[in-house]
Amino acid sequence: TEAHLTAVEAARPLNAYTVETPEKALAMADASDARLAKGEAGPLEGIPLAIKDLFCTEGVESTAGSHILKDFKPAYESTVTANLWRDGAVMLGKVNMDEFAMGSSNMTSTYGGVVNPWRRNGSDEKLVPGGSSGGSAAAVAARCALGATGTDTGGSIRQPASFSGVVGLKPTYGRCSRWGIIAFASSLDQAGPMARSVRDCAILLRSMAGFDAKDSTSVDVAVPDFEQALTGDVRGLKVGIPKEYRVDGMPAEIDSLWQQGIDWLKAAGAEPVEISLPHTKYALPTYYIVAPAEASSNLARYDGVRYGLRVEGETLDEMYEATRGAGFGDEVKRRILIGTYVLSAGYYDAYYNKARQVRTLIARDFKAAYETVDVILTPTAPSAAFAMGANMDDPVAMYLNDVFTVPASLAGLPGISVPAGLSMDGLPLGLQLIGRAFDEETLVRTAGVLE
Ligand code: GLN
């Protein structure tokens, strides 16, 4: 813990941590020592972790990267973080993220962007770590946490893992409790681990997961020992290669990384099978209707009355307006506008209801594919990390980053991103595996061969 606290301090220029909690960390580490001495060590005893600022942590600022939650200190702990502390983990602090987890660059945070520890060969240009879990990815990549929590609504664990050269696992929807995680799009939000290896992610997930009566969408299924799944044996495994993911304009280096992944799995005895997921091209527009719709509803609670910021006004309505106007950033306002539009009486059927129907078709595509294959292999993102500030005035270009990650989110399926190679200019690139619902074990087993 001490070594990591020193590393956290040294890495301050990356802007990964929003709050450092050294006193808490040392106290937790002392308690760990005491349990170790008594022979009562938990599975994560003494392991120092970074916590995404979307998780409510008791008495410690939890702001979702938003000015509107400035100084908000929850009176309770999220289930996922409570599970980690129960198993002995130590909290180093809270880490930066896109505001309310809306973004793919970490640039929408009220705390400013996070700097990716990686640079292009021969260049000093600062790059984004991806988002929205950009602080988590950078903290792990810069060795100032052994692991981190992330959340993934449409790719926010997997895409930053790919950009930062770490492993990120988005579990099946319902595997980890959403209780105490600040809501973005409730039918999509899912917590998961980010770490330096597949094994570390497997160990962390076991502690994070589990049924929780406080989350009505938590699923009561057994939590396996995911680490045991790391057998290295993928002989006979059928790996689906979806042809619709060969999108126009995919850079050659992404395509060849994908081929490399197929070849590695083949060499290990797995069988690649070309499959079709015909509704893939509708996933991005569907996501960018469903997610803002749910966000517009979830974010209605930030009204200046109950949490964080209040900007006074003459009347109650003026107070709401002034608070929300000053408290939310541009991307969050954009999502609220889109969300309220697609939910409004005249447009509900044309947009929101249509999107829900297409979402079902996307889920059915996967269901049909899993009748013939065990797991699906794709690239994680269509590019390597880009420069800080790039894509900022072009939301659609930013949204295109999620093209490979949103389908699994809409279907509620588990996905993992594994660092699998480097771009021509030396940046990490990830491959994504998508599994059957509640079959994270096959993901872990297959990812172990790719890493
Ligand atoms: N980049 C996507 C978005 O902006 C996904 C974010 C996420 O998974 N939280 O909505």
C-alpha cells in the first residue's frame, strides 16, 4: 500500500485520481495486517485498488466526474465496493471518468482529461486513455493501482482497457449489483474489474459479483471461482467471427490484429467459425437512443434539492434551471436533450419503442449464434488511443468508438478486452471476446490464451 501511495503521488500529472485517500488506505492496510496475523486473510487481503468515481463510497467524495455532484459524500457504500473491502482490498482513492460515464475519452470530466501513460513512438503528444473509465485504465497502466473498478454501459470498461494496454472485463448484466453505483442507463450499466492480467480480473470479479436484493435486476446465480477457468485449454472451442464487424474503413492494423487473434486461437486448438450477426449495423443508433433516454430519466434527480450543487433562483423552477445549467457539462446536456426528445409523446413510438424492438433483434442474433459457437472474437475498438482533444467537436465521430462494444451491452452479454498487440506506432490494441450470458468462465479461459 505504501509503495502504491508513492506511485499515486508520482503519477499526479496523469490526472487519474480525483481523490487520494492515503489515510484510509493505511488504516485499511493495518487492518489487513491484523487479519493476516490472525490467519483470517480474505482473498484480496491488502490488495490496493482504485475506485471509479461512479461508485458511492461512504464519506468519500463520489461525484461521477460531474460539477453537479461537487463535494457529494454518500452516507453509504456501493455493494460492489463493500464486497471488495469485505474480502480485504484496500482503497487508494477515487479515479477520474467521463461525466456520468458519458464518453469514450475521459475528456468530459469536470476534473479535466486523463493522460494515457502510453505515447506514440517518437512523439510527445498526449493521448486519451479512453473512457469512460479512463482514470481506472490509466491508474492500472501506470502501475499506481494493482486493479481498479470500472463500469461499462456501452464499452466503458473494454474500450479504455484497449487504449491503455490493460485487461477489462464487463460481466453479464445482473452479475454485479448496481446498488450504490450512480446511474447512467440502468438497463445497460454493469460494474467490472480492470487489471494487468486476465487472472487478476478473474480474482477481482469473484469478489465484486454476487446476488444483491437491493438491486432488482441482480441475478441470483452462483459465483464461480473464475480463476479456476484459466486452464489454458481451448481445444475444440468454437470461436465465432462475425462478418458484420468487418466495417468499412477499419484500419489495416486492426484487421490484422483480429486475424492474429484468430490464428493464435487456432494454433491452440480452437475452431474459428464465420458467423453472421445481421442487426449489428443498428446497434450504435439503438444504443444512442436507449442510453440517453434512460439517462434523461435518471438524471432528473439532480435538481439542486437533494445532492451536491445548488444555484439559487427567484422561484423553485429558476433554481432547478440555474442548478442544472451550471452543474451539467455539454455532453450530459446533449444526452438529456436527446433522451427527452425520443421519449416525448409524439416521438416515443418512432424512436424509443423502435429502438427497444431492434434491441431485441440484436439479442436474438447473439442467441442464434451461440447455438453454433461458444464465444465470439472481435476487435475491441476501431482505433488505438487518439490525441487529447480529438473528436471533441464531433460527437458522432466520438460515438463511433463504441461500434464494437455496444452490441454486447444491448444484449446484456459479458465481454472482455485483452491487450493483444501494438499499432504501427507502438500503441496498445485490444481484442474483445463476447460470451454467453453468465459464462464469464469461457471468456476468461479464452482470454488467457490471447494475452
Ligand atoms: N462511450 C459510450 C457512451 O458515451 C459508453 C459509455 C459507457 O459505457 N459508460 O455512452
